[in-house]
Amino acid sequence: MKNYIVIRAPKGFDGYQARRAHYCQTRNEAKELRLRIKRWKAEQKSPSETLSFDDNDKRWLAYLRAHVGNLNLLPEIVSHWERTAKTITNPLTVGDLCLFYVVYRQTKKLDKRTLAEDRYIARRVNDRLGNKLAHEVTRADIRGLLDSARSESIARKIYKITSLIFDYGKENGVIAVHPMMDMERPQIAYAIPSILSCAQFRTLLTTADAKFPDLLPFLALAGFAGLRRAEMVKQYADDQVLQWSDIDFTKRLITVRDEVAKTTRRKLGNRRFVPMENALCSWLTSYRLNNGPVVRVSDAAFRKRMKKLFAATNLTPDQNALRHSFASYWLARSENGVGALSKQMGNSESVCRRHYLETLTPDEGKAWFAIRRKRQRASSVASSRAVASAASCGAAAAAA
């Protein structure tokens, strides 16, 4: 059975006194019919007998004929103008639009990391397109902006925030047609998360225990409990991070408070409870304090200390290698499955399946959680904690 393209003509078109359906056999036929209907509607608004043309009008008609060719396209051109330029009530340059967007976002209750990312991308957009009127930005302009990114992840961030900037512009009459309409968001090629071997993790722990005691709590909590760096290390002075009071050594339970945990869309909030492994207790007990942050240095000082640790061990793990390792070895050892891991990690099950299903054996999983700290005499333990406290204070002072 042949499929027809149905075009419904308005009342009065072609002399019919009621709406009428036309069945077109081809797309070209349907396109011509639509143009006829648009031209007919235009004539109804301005009947030919009421029009008069002076010499200036004739010059513009000649200009249109020279550039357009077929004047039957005028209804479509006018329709496009009505959808675009006519509805612009507040024309702005891209630079001004970016500025107003950033100010608007600052009025929302957003975390500092989100606002910093907004400002960074807005600066990039301004640097490339700042002097151009926002409603004149084309898809080619946006494509050039995305292609300027040095990585797929940055291109994805540029796409996301630039789209929000032009969404804001459309809501406020700065643009009529979104330049990113129907543009696909850049995809990030999947890379298997790198993990540490048991021997590498032991080397990091023992070296930190001997030379970088201020880093030991972070390493143990990331590698044996899967905590995020952002949940333990402050980037800004007023950031909420894990405190020693959040770790209950009696119940062997870590409470990752809602304000500490990564923000998600979960209806029940972001707070989660992480059981403490025997291995974690073995490494962490000697460093426990009654209060204060578990990691006492700022992000900048923490990065410098970690860089020195990696140099001392001749290791260069990825930023999230400890968390990825925990999840992968936990799954290899455990019989509870991805659902239990997702609750402990603060991720969705789909994320856990995508990132943490490593081909590890149960024995390898058990070996990871069998890494223990060597027993030390009480005096040695006290000395180690004193060194950790002094190193933390010194690093904090250097950061200040």
C-alpha cells in the first residue's frame, strides 16, 4: 500500500469553503503545496489590489530576485524571520550573555566546584565568540569551539555548559533559535579503569607509613573503603570533608554525611554508611584522633605530598586508581554483587557495572584485603602519630 503525505489546507484555499486534506505522492509535491498555502495566506493579509509599489520597492524586489531567484520562496523566508530575528527582544553579544549567565548561576544554591566550572567554560566561550552577537552564532561556530578542546572530557563539559548558556539566552529573548539544536553531545571513548596490584598498594602504604604518615589515612580509606578524594580533601576552605568523628571504630562503621558525599539524584539523599574492613582497621587504628578532618592539608598541599610519595615509590597511579582498585577487588572477593557495592560506593549499579567488573579471581580479591600493617611498639606508634601531626601542621602552614 502506497504511503501519501497528507497536507491539510485551510478554509478558503483553492476556493473550498472548508478545510481540506490533500494527499501528495512525493515530498516535492508536498513542498510545493506548502509554498502555495503560505503564499495564499500572505495574499490574504495583503490583497494584491491594495498594494502599490514605488521605485524603492521595485529596487528591493529586484534585489530579492537577484539573491533568491524564485520569489515564491518569500513566504518561507518571512516565516523563518518571524521564528528567529523577530522574537529577539534583548540582543546581546556572546561575551555579555556569558557574563549574565555566570551572575545568574551565582544566585542559585550551587556548590563552588559547579560555579568554578561555569566560570571556566564561560571564559572559553567568551574568548572564542565574545564579540559576536549571540543570535548570529552558528553550528559551525559551536563546532569550532568543541574542536578546540584538548580532550574528550573537556569537549563534553564545553558542550554541556555552552548549551546551558544559550538556554538561558533563549529564555531571556537574547536568541530565538538555539544554535546547538539537534547537536549530539560529544562522547567519551570508554577506557578500562586502571587498578593497582596488591604489591603496588602495599608499597604505597608502607612507604607512607614510614615517610609520609600524613597521607596514610587517605590511602587506607580510599583503598580499603572506596572513599572519594573530594570526600576527604578540601578544595575550598569551607568544604565539608570526612572527620575522625565520622569513623566509629567500635561499630566499625564510617558515616559519609550528606554534605560530604557527592551530590546525586537519589531521592533518599546522598548519605551512606561504609563498613570498615579488617585491613582498614589494621592500618588506621594507630592514626585515629578524636576530632578534626582525616586529611588535614588543603588540596594544593595534598597534591604536592602525593607527588613526593609517588616519586619515592616509582609509581604513577591514575587519580582514582585506589577507589577503582577497591571496587574491583571487593567484587572479586564478595558474593553480594554489584547492588551492595553501589550502596557502599555511592554510585548507581549501572556505573559499577561499567567501571568495576574487572577480571580478577576471588583469591586476588582476598589478597588485597589481607594486606596488614606490621605491629609496632607503643613508643613507635606514638612517635609515628606525632610525626603525622607535625607533617600535617607543616603542610597546612605551607599551603596558607
